[in-house]
Amino acid sequence: MGAGQSKPDESTKHVFASDTPIQFSQELIDSLQASSETNSTRAKTLELHIAQRVAAELEKIRNQEASALEEARKKIAASGEAGSEDSSLLQLSPISPKDLLPGSDTDESKKAPSSQRVQQEIEKLKQTLGQRKTLREVPKEVENARQDVISCLRINDRKPLDCWKEVEIFKREVRKMEENYVSSVL
């Protein structure tokens, strides 16, 4: 039991020996040794630099938003003066947020359907679907297939998997009925 040592010999260390000699220039070695900068100071410097960049970008975005807001106010004021003398917000002409962005195309916004037009189309579709909701009598074939499935399930109370033929026939009849309905709608 105690014949072998449980700890490896410390003299069996693995050292990597490269076939090609690695040499650094003396300038690089001198600059690394002369540098008083540590990892923590480098990290702090990097973090400070990132924070400055983020602050600059944030300020740039704030300026852009402020100028966009000012342009929007000017457009609203101009449309309010041109349209009517009433300064009520309800009387202003509708301005899309896309109109306020610089470089927006007004043609694209005119092509897009307005919410009123979309609402009218939805109402039209609801009416046509409401008219089609009338209940129709189920065809005889579907009703017969349904009754066959019900009777099979009652007979095979403890073995419902024995009714697979009846279920397939019922599915086929329902599929035919659905196809007929879809073709009549289209």
C-alpha cells in the first residue's frame, strides 16, 4: 500500500524550451523597466479615457436632440401661423415624427396608410366576416363520421386507440369541408 509516493517529485518540473531563441530589443526592455506605470494606473487611465469619450458622445447626442426639438417647435409654430389664428393644439395640422427628422422623405409618409384608413379597412373586414359567421348545417358525411367516432369510443371505453380508423375518416371529411369553405371564401 505504501510502496509508491503519493506526491510527485518536485524535481520533475516541466520547462518549455523553444527551438528558436526569443530576443527582445534592448529599447523595449529599457522602456518597460523605466515605465513607472502599473496595471492599476493603466486601468484607471483607460477607464478615465472611456468615461471622457462617453461624456463627449452624450453631450453630442444632447445637442442633436436639442436642435431637433427646436426645429420641431419652429415647424409647429410655422404651421400654426399659416393654418389659422387659433393656437389650440387640437387645431394644428398633423405632423408625423418622421417629418421632424432631418432628411425625411415626405413622399414615403404620404404613401403609408393613415390610421383612419387602416381603421376603416378593419371595420370593412369585420363586417364581411360577420356576415359569413352564419352557422351552416354540417354535411351528412361529416356528421356520420362524427357519430362513428363517438360510438367507437363508447364501445371501446378502455381502449380508445382502437378507434384510429374512425378518427382518420372524420379528419378526412373535416378537411374536405374546410377546403370547400376556403374555396368558397376566396
